[in-house]
Amino acid sequence: MHNMLDFSFATPDEVCRELGAKLKVQRLAKGWTQVELASRARIAKGTLQRLEAKGVATFESLVRVVMALDLVDQLQPLFDLQIKSIAQMEAAEQVRRQRAPRKRSSS
């Protein structure tokens, strides 16, 4: 079994490599070749190879691969606001209440 990296103590490079390795595991679980996944994601095979081996890709390529693997729903919680204290809750509520400044009308 693959050792899981504790992301809280990892460098950005380590996190990228780990995510690439996890995407490879997902691809293999589906029984797909790199050529097949690259085609489904509409990216070059070399792009997928770099993503799986080094965790290097554009954000768009990463999203394409995640969507092709049918994992896009797992991205949603990544951007949900995580409230860890009352102060954070109050700050988040304050942000929700703010409005954009009104545009002045040209008279």
C-alpha cells in the first residue's frame, strides 16, 4: 500500500508529486492507459506523464484530468470556507454582508 504524505508538513513540490501519484492510481483503477486518459481529458500524453510523475501541469490540465476521471465532485469541498473559530465565523459573516460600492452615475 502507498504511504500517505501528511500534507500539513509537506512542501508544495511534495504535495504536487503526491497528487500526481494519486491521479495515476485513479487512472489505473479504471484500467486506462495514459494515452486513453490523455485523450479523454483532451491533453497531450506528455502533459499527463509530467502530471503523474512530477505533479506538474497547468491548472486547466489538472481540472481536465480530474473531470475525465469523474472526480470533479471531490474538488467542491476544497473551496468551501472552513470555520475553525468564532472569530473566523464573525469575519466570514462580515464579508457576506459587504456590498460592492455603488457606481456613481455620470450627470
